[in-house]
Amino acid sequence: MKARRRAGGAAVSPATRPLAGITRAGIQARFTAALAAADGVDGAHCIHELWMRGEFGANLETAMELLWTQAAASIPEWLPMRYIEWLPTAYEIALGFTATRKGRSHLYLVLLDYADRTRGPHGVYVGMSSYTPAQRFDQHKAGIRAAGSVLKRGLEVLTGPTLHLQYIARAEARVLEGMLARALRDAGLLVEGGH
């Protein structure tokens, strides 16, 4: 089992796609260098960029395993631990929402295991909390004010798509939570939460 990753992990949000202007060959070379230097942040950005470009899932899974082997301590929490086909869609949709006021609330996404469903293998839970996404996920898994879907099916927090929706006003977070859930559902994702 993979170790828990450190919070934060990079000053540059993956949503900005800092490697978008680099060719695939350039990204591959940069990824190789990141592995050699045990640079989890740069390696994560390489994987993320290839993911957003539609790289074959098996290639991404192999790259993630290599990165975990070489740089586990420095992998940022926003890089998912497994391949999710619809992750680019989640980024695209989440980036369509912005908050105007600062506060103490956080929007978060949790990857759900729906391998036993015909629409699987993954779904997503949309939530909001005054706790950080990682803290709230731990509460769900411990049964503290837990959503049944996260308690039973929660795999990990998908931090990246909602990094820009952290520390926002509660009233705005409540509205955005429902809007984000509807937009993800409209895009064909299996969505829970988003009250």
C-alpha cells in the first residue's frame, strides 16, 4: 500500500498546466530526469500533463508506479494514486467555477469505487467542509458525519481539480458545491453528494 502523501507539495497548481508547451518527447525526458533526481513534484507535473493530453491509461499507471518507487516522499497530494479516465473532464468542469470571497470552507472531490456497478469503475463524491479535504476524508472513513458512499466506497481525495476552491466563504461554497455536482453529473460522471 502506498504511504500517505504530504500536504501541499507544489507551489504551481496542476490546473495551470505548466508543461503544456513542451512536446511529448520533452516531457518524457523531463520525467526521466525527475525520476533520477527523485523529484516527485516535477514528475507529477509530467504525468499530469500527459494525462490531460489523453495519454494511454496503462502508460500513466506505469509512470505513477515508477514515480512512487523513486520519489514517494515528494509526490504532491494532487496527483491521484490511480488512473481515472475522466480526470481531465473533472479539471475542465471544476475550473469553470470560481469563488469571489475568502473564507474557511473547502470544496472537495472524493474518488469512489464503483467497480461493482455497470457504470464503474469510478464515481465521485462532491462535498464542502470547514476541514481540509484530507481531514474531511479521514472523518468520512472513520464514520464521523460520514456520507455512506464515501465511508463504503471512498478511495482517495482528488485534490487537484478543486485546489482553486479552497478557503472560500461558506455561503458561496454551499452554492458552488451543488453547481459542481450537477455539472459533473451532466458530463456523465457517477456523482454522489453535492447537497
